Amino acid sequence: MPDLSELADRWKTDLAAWAIPGHITAAVSESPWVLPRQVFARRADRLAGAPCGPSYDREWAALDPPGSILDVGAGAGAACLPLLRRATSLTAVDTDPGMLELLAQRAGSMGTAASQVPGRWPEVAAGTPPADLVTCHHVVYNVPELVSFLSELTSHARRRVVVETTVRHPLTTLNPFWLKFHGLHRPVTPTAADLLEILTAMGLRPRSQTWTRGGAPDYASFDELVDVTRRRLCLPPQRAADVGAALAEAGIDPVRPVDLGSSGREVVTIWWDGNSPEI
């Protein structure tokens, strides 16, 4: 069985393979690594209004009795907002200050003042207070140095860490489109199984549950989905009609445009005990 160092190196190498060739990125002026704030906000609003799923269940149980929450890679609050009825405080970490502001506005309307920590985890971990519950949804595939990331999640949790992620890298759903438009074969690793191997090798004794999150209309229009997908595929604006046709051919419903990276996907909830001292 590979040791932790081998597993961590493999994870980092697999993620590095997702880099887009320079000749493709050089041909367009827009970044393909687009994170549409409005899509994250709609998803956060939907989940806050109708909490559900194994991740929510494990997090809700960890907040009995009520306790503090630290949400790492919080986005607009899809993980933490559904939990606020049992939260004594909320700290949110994200690299996008605009996303944190969307979260803070929503938390404030629900009666909770969110403490915002702009920056990248674990670089900001030293200045971030621990919490009873640490949540981290759909972040790990952006983390090359995974062991230090997970270690800081653990050391900041008094009761439990809950990670939610897709079983496979979320951008694998775009792989057929990369082949169609660029003739480029894209990676299929790492996977959640690799994450569980690393957690086990770290001695954290993770537990997990695989399930399917139902798709939902995360985009306001089909045109919005086409625009985001086009940018992700490093295609210029004049190729929008081609992208729209390809999406329709792939079975995307123009009336109910879902995010290709997450909606309706097989996901896994992973949880383990934190080791920050109780106060």
C-alpha cells in the first residue's frame, strides 16, 4: 500500500495534469477558471431554503448542542447558511472577497454576523479561530498540497470536519467538449477515493457516504450557461452558438440549465473527528 508521501505526490501530479496547454489559453483573453458568483448565490439561496442531504445531516448533528462554524472555501454560503439555526457564530474563508460579501449579506438577513477571512487555506489558517464544526464543500480538487490543507481543517475543528465533494473531478463533465472543440484528451483523476486514501493514511479514520445531489436550474438562462461553458473551454465569444449547439446535443435542457460541474452529480460526504481542544 502506498505511504502518505506517495499518495500526496500522486494527488498533486494528477491535479497538475488539469493545466490547460498554453497555446489554447493564449488564443483567448478571458480566464477559463471562471467562478460565476451569481450561480453560487442561487445555489446557496436554494439550499438555505430547503436543507437536505447527508452532508447537512452530519453537520446538523455535530451542532447539537449549538456551536460555532468555520466554513472553508465558503463561496456564497451553500454549506453554512442551512446550519445557522444551530450556529453560535460563523467564520467564512474564501479567496474571493466578493463571494464572502454575498455570504455575509445572506447570513446577516438570517440574523448572524459572518466573520470574513479573505485568503487561501491553509495560508490563512494561523489567523483563523477554531470552531466546533468545520465545513468544506467542493474545494479539495483545487488543492495541490492536500495534506497540510486537511491537517489544518482537523486542527481547527473541536467536534467534526465535514467535506463534500464530487466523486470525480467536477470538470470531467467537460471532457467530451474539450475533445470536440480542441481535440484534447483531459484527465479523469484524482477522485474522491484518492482523498479517502490520503485521509486514512493520515490516521484520521474518515467515514463516508456516496449519494446523488439532484440537479437544479443554477443558471438564470441557457445563454448564461453557454457563456460560462464557452469561457471554461477557452473559446472566443463568436463560438457561443457552437457551444450552445453542443450543449443541446449533449442533452442539456435550455429551459432548465444546470451547472455542468456539480448539479445532478454523484457526490460523497466525508467526515471525521476534529482535534482542536474543547473550550
